[in-house]
Amino acid sequence: MLATNPAASALSLSGSARIPGHAAGTFGGPGELGGPVGGLAWAPDGTAYTLDGARVLYRWNVRTGQPLSRQEVRAPATLPDAARGHGPRLRLGGYRADGRLRGPFIRAEGYKGEQPYQTAFTLLENGRRILGDVCQSSRIQPAGCSGRHAARVERMQAGRAVVQAGDRQGQPTRVTLPAGQVVALEPSLDGQFVAVLRLVQNTAGYDPNAQLWLDLIDLKGAQPEVRSRQLPGRAQTADSLPEVHWAGKGRVLTATSELNTETGGSTPHALRLWDLGSPQPLWTVNATQNLHSAVPSPDGRFFLTVRGGSVPEVHRVSDGRFVRALGAAVTAFTPLKGQRALVALDTGSGQSELRVLSPEGQGNRLGGVREGGVVQLAADANERHFVAGRPRSVDLLDRAGRTLHRWVVSSAPEELAFTADQRVVFARLIDHSPVGLWKGMAWNVRTGTPLPLPAATRPLRADLWVQEQRQNSARGFPFVRLRGLTPAGKVLWQEPWRQDWSAWFQPSPDGRSLLRMITRPIAGASEQRGAGLYRLDPGNGTASPGVTLRPALTGPYRGLRPLAFAPDRRHVLLGEGEGDGCGAEFHGLRLADLHTRTEVRLPGGLTSGLRRSTGCGYPVPFPEAAFTPGTHGALGLLVRDGNSLNWWLGKPRDTARTLPR
């Protein structure tokens, strides 16, 4: 039944730790609506700025890769809708250093009524935001600036762009380019050349066979000259705009996407360095490196780029090679005893590492540097073994981080776990079967031998499995149930069929209980369902009385999702959120007590303090939470919020009455 009177909570924040860097995925990537977000810039003193889609701005010491400052950027209040929703979309467009206005130059794109607008502001060191666009640019009339020189598309004439270029204070020179649409341009620092990227399409709208050309406008002579060369590959710019930048005298750096033939979207950027006198690039970094953007330093020695939408990197201009990452991104975590956590980090250059983290410091690295990103982590009860999941593999590690077994999987695991007897490793994967069942894989910890699991089956111990079954009625409604099995296939118990979307279940860490959720209708809210939670005995399938929680507010896309089952087999952690195809909100955590059959009131730091809002072009990470082990009678939570980890500790008081079943 509905828990109407939340019990009091004594949970309080007991420790915090942060890994310097941007949260995973907050720069976005090709294929997403609007493409990558944020941006990169250099200051005149050689420090670097990075801004992600969650509007976190870092300033970095490029020689050490360590942050010098961190702040969250807000759009000026005078801009339309700056205080509503997501407000304008912000992009870091460079660094302004003229007169008193010295600071990162940030472009703002939004809507005033039904009409799109674009402006910019300079962010000063004292936090003031000064509106004004010294290099006004738009999709229709792109512009580029370098020092006191500027170039922009003045107009289109018979399908050909007329570009005006020169000193911003003087009389500009006008040049007509070959037919095509200018998508990026930038003058050289001395103003003698302009580099242009020009898109040539055979059909209006989207053309998968469009070509991209690099034009070099020579302004030295009495009459401007244009030299053109076609760039390799097919151009696709809809969700990953190309870039062109000058990298020292006589060299141009391009970052261009190609057509992804599998998805129909864009690839990450292919990076190329061009010499004005050579028809071939001096070097190429292929799109398979998963990079985006290439912004050269003022001295032309280095450039900034972002790998995988997560980690800014410094590369050499001379050969394109990786130098160092600017910070790291946390990609997975699992709580450990004693207010510690094992975290997986994306450390740039396609590498990852595991680190044991505590509130007192960054902790120790576990094992060596590894190839590829880690998306899931789990530890056994004694922390003698860890398991790490990657997009195509699952690794079993010892407590020193050494790899004992590696198993190949078809897709990135959604969940990893050890069975209660610590003899089996389990991985849950998506399986696109006709009835929508998931796929379970399991392996013997000691020998590495795979276990032949039926579809949608999870081992609780080496000798006890739980299987989810689904069937559709004649009217197409799904029916689900659970049943307990032995590895030999003997059915120990099974539930009656229920009409529901899935038979959601989660074992307690000791394997003595199953948390079972069934959805329940809510009167007056046909679009929503409550979360009915109860304990189920995995040995015989009997269920205890349960508790039902409903979303705090009604709405067609709002609901509750169980996140974790506590070691005490009593408390259940849930998250409340809502969302549709392009936008979502996380409203905070909820805590249910299966013993008193009530909801436990949580402090504001775990409810309204965790509220997050995201949308297309605003990749804000949503918090994740888990119970901590070994808290000796107290209830411990670990909340990961991007690159921050926060430990909460306390003991909820039994002050609410028990509700009837």
C-alpha cells in the first residue's frame, strides 16, 4: 500500500571527493541533436580553457595537465530566457584580449519568442559578463577573427559566397569564391591569407555525397587569388560542424567529419595539418580516434581537442601526437568498505585506469593503465576480486588490479555482480529478442569457465538461478513472472503470471532476499504507475508484505526506478525522474523501508539538491547512487554526481506507523 507518512532520517554528509575534469559525455558528440557542445580556447599566456555542455568552465596549466580554476558559467540575465529551462546554449569561442576586456569569449544561442538569436559575452576574472560580439557569426553568414583581422561571408551571389576580409578598422577586400556554402573560415594572424571550408552539394537539403573543399585566399597581391583543394572523404556537417584554424605561419589545421555509413550521421572529426605549398596533408589523425575539434595554441606548437565527448587533450601540431590529458572523467564506480570507492577513469588517449578513492584524497591506482573505457564495475564481498566491464569485454581482476580472466561479450554490460557465494561473476546485457528479454552471462571465478545460462536468467548462487519469463496476450499486453531454477533446470518455484512490462528483481548482497518490484495503477493518473516493492525468498518464492511508492507529481513521463537494495535487506533506494525523446529531469532520491513499510524522509541534499535537468545540446550528467557495505548498523549511501563522489551516513529512525498490507 501507499506509504503516506515518511519517517524521519538521520542521514548526513560524511565525506566528499572530486576527480578534476569534466563529467563523462558532457561535451556531447556527433549523432546527437546539435552535435558536440562546449568548446576549447587558449589564453595569451598559454593556459587553456575548456567549457562543457553542463556549463563547467576549467582553466588549465597545460604543462602539468592540472586545473587552475573551476566555475559554473551562467548566461547574462539580460538575455531572453536566461533564467528559464536550460537558457541559451553556450559555446566557448576563443579568448578576448583587447583593452580592458580580457577573458574567455562565449557565444550564446537561443530564441527570442519564435526567432533564433545569437550573441556573445566576455567572462572577466571578477565574474562579470560583458555582452558584445566582436566577431559576429551565424550559419547563414559565418565569420572568423584572428587578432585585429576578420573575415566574413557578406552575401551569396548566384550560389557563390562573397567574402570580405581585412583589418577590422580598415577598408575590407572582397573575394568571390567558387560555388558552394561556406561553413567555416579564419584569417591568418598577419591578415595575408584566409582559410575557408566550403561545402558543395548536388541537391538542396541533406546530400550524403556532398564534398568539402579547402580554399586559401591570398590577399598579398594587388588582386586576391583563390587556391582550392578537395578534402578526402564525403562531407557531413549537420551534427558535427567542421573547423579550420591557422597553426603557425603557413600551416592550416582542419577538423572535419565524414558520413557514418552505419548510422547515417557524422563520424568524429578527422584531423589534418596542411602546408600552403603542399597538395597533401602533412599528417592525418583518423576519425576512428574519436576526437572532436582542433584549436592551436598561440605559438602554433600544440592544439586542444576532446576525446569521446569527455576528456580534453593536448596534442603536438608538428605530428598530431598526444601529449597529455587535461583532467579525467569518471566512467564507473562501485562502493567499497570504509568509505572508499573503486572508480574507473577515462584518462585520455584511449586509456583508462582504476583508482581506489576516499574522501581524504585521490587514493591509489589499482593495477596499470588499460586500453579502452570501463563502463561497469563490481567488487565481491571480501574485495578479493573486482570485475570491470568494457564495450566488448568483461575482465576479472585480483585485489592488486591484475587481470585473471577476460571474457568477450557482444555489447557493453548494463550490470555486473558477484553471486553471494562469490563463486560466479554475472553480466547483464541487452538482447534484442522478439519478446524483449535481456541476456545474462556468467562465469566461474576460479576457472573462468562460462555457465550456460538460459535467456533472462541470473545466478544468485552457484546452485540457485532466477529466471524472468515473458509472454504476450492475444491483445498484445505483456505478462511476466519469475521462477527459481537449479543449474540442471529443475523448477523450484514460480510466480503466477502478472501483466507488467518486466519482472524487475534485484538480489540482496548476501543473496538471502530478492527485491521484487511490480508496477501498480494510480487512481486518476492513467499515464503513471506506482512502484510496489517487497521481499521475496529466493529459496521458495514466498513474498513478504510490501510497500508502494508513487511519484511526487503526476505527469505522463514521470516515474520511479529502483537503484539499489541495502545490505540490511530492509531499505530500497529509488530515483525519481521524467523525460521524453529530447529532455529529461532527475528529481532526487527516495528511500523505502520494507520493515516498517513506509518511506524514509531524506535530507534536501539527496532530494532537491540532486535535481538535474538535461536536453538535446545540454548533456548534464544525472546522479547515480548505491548503498555502501560494512557500515555496522548504520545506513551508508554513496552518490556519484559526474566527477564528484559524496558519502552519506546515518541511521533512519523507526517513527512511522506500519501500514496494513
